[in-house]
Amino acid sequence: MSEDPIRFSRGGSATVEAADNTHVTLRATLAFPPGAPAEGEITHNGGTHRFVLKVSGSMREGDRWRVRARHTGASSAVRAAFVAHLAAPPGP
């Protein structure tokens, strides 16, 4: 199983389920309350990009949480990293 590309500052990790230039949906190992910032790093092309998302909600799904959020001041490189991980098929 491949390692999750997202690591949160407060611990936990996530994969990208949906992403566009404004919104993201993650499958995370932890939940965030609505309005909370979700800070962390996403790996892409051998580099690491810091990000801050504003969470709109979390819902339990199996052993993970579906976290819906929007970008806050994200660079084009950060947005591209989220979209790139969306397009990448899961590892074995």
C-alpha cells in the first residue's frame, strides 16, 4: 500500500478524493470541525508543499473521514499537487 501524500500538522494523513481550483475532498485519518483550518503538507514530484484549508465538514466513512474543504491562499503549485494526486491511481 502506498503512503498517503498528505500529512497534517496536528498528525494524521489523507488521500485526495476530489479537487479543483477551489475545493478539495479528502479521505483522512482524522476529522476536523466545520470552520477549522486544516494545515499540512502535500508531496508532489519529489517536493513538499505547505497548505492551509478551511474545512466545511467531516463525515465518518469506514475507517476514515471524508473531509470537505476549500483552499485559502493556495499557490498554483499547491492546487496542482492536489489535482495531480486526484488523477493518480491508488498504489498496490
